[in-house]
Amino acid sequence: MKSGFFRFLIAAVLIMFGVVLVLENIGILEFNSKNAWSYIYPSVFVLFGLKWMIDRMRHRGGSWVWGSFFFIFGSLLLLDRFDVIEFAFRDVFKLWPLLIVYFGFLFIGKSSKPKVIIHKGGTTIEKDENSSFFTVGNHEFNKPNWKVEPTTVKTLAGDFYYDFSKAYIPEKEIPITISSLAGDVHILVPENLEFQVYASVKAGDIDVVGQTVDGINRSLSYVTPNYDTATRKINFNLKLKAGSIRIDYV
């Protein structure tokens, strides 16, 4: 395993040991070695679950399935420790319905329907039937020499990751529209690529090459200096009900 895993494990144990000591000092729980461990290991599960989900959102590995499972499992154990519910380690088998939930999201997020090509006003628009408003899933475009084409994506929830530094970009204006109820949009653009963007979130944050807004009903518009005269450029229209939109130079 990588050394980063062990560093995170040690850090998580130290953090939760300190939290237990604080709770003992303010009278919420009574500290002893056995009692402390019963709080520490569920908290480590929660922290690892969060880490794996955050890593997945940042496209640094991770896993939604294992991350959410350990987060839920650890949270239920902690609720038991604080006498909110009754849930022991052996009750892990009671979480088997989560498998149905995971398979449900898997089937929602996938489709075997072909793409439809629509010609409008001399522009070829490739519409993916998988990109309906009722889908849930991740959209990643980071393979070497992937081709940038006019795109409209509407989903219920999902994460979107575009790395235009690895893309083949034709010499024309290319519209890219993303609309989702919840999710995260992370876009990497090379410094020599001209683009304009209109981004809006009902609740969340927006960061476009260092310009930031966050909160409720926020929007941000940005245009690179040479956009109007450029032959190769991208027009982003990004709308989220809740989530984060980020565009960085690379």
C-alpha cells in the first residue's frame, strides 16, 4: 500500500483520540481505554468513507460505493455509542439493502441507446441518449486526444470532469452545456485556449480561473481577452441547482 494510506490512518486515529479526550473533559462521555476505542474505530470508518468519496469527486481514485458504505456503517455505530439507536458491529448484515440501492444507481446511470446526430443551422450536434435529465453518473473526458464536440448534458446528479489540455479541439466555436440538479463540475483548460463561460448555482460555489462566488443564487460570467477573434474557442453554459463549478488553467 502507499505510504499516504498509512499517514491518513495515523492522522485519523490521532484526530479521533483527541476528540474523545475533549468529549471526556466536557463530561459527554467517560474515558477509559475500552470506551475510547469503541468511539475511535467507528469514527475512522466515517473519515475513510469521506476520504474515498472526496477522492472520487476530485478524480483521485476513491470509490462512491465503498466510501458511502463505510460512512454509513461508521455513522450508525457512532449513533449507537451516543444511545441514539441500537446498532452493533455484528449488525453490518442489516445493510445488505444498500446493494440494491447501488445496483439501482448503476442501471440509472447506464444506457445502451445509441447517440443521435442532429444537424441544425449548419452545425452538427451529437446528442447522447444516455444524457437524459433522469440519469445519475459520472462524466469524465481526460483520455489523450479525445475530440471536443458540441455537447448538451442534462442529468439528475453527477460529477463532470473535462481536461481540455489532452483534447483535440477543432478550429471553431464549440458550445458545451451542462445542467444538473446536484453535482460537481471541474474543467481544466490550457492557457492558450480562448473560452467564455456563464455559470450559475442555486446553492454552492463557483471558481473560474481565480474569480470566485459562493452562497445562494450565485452566477459568474467570464470571457477570455481574445475570445471574439479566436477561431478555436469554447462556449460553456454551466447550471447546477446544488454543487460546485470550477475552471482552472493547466
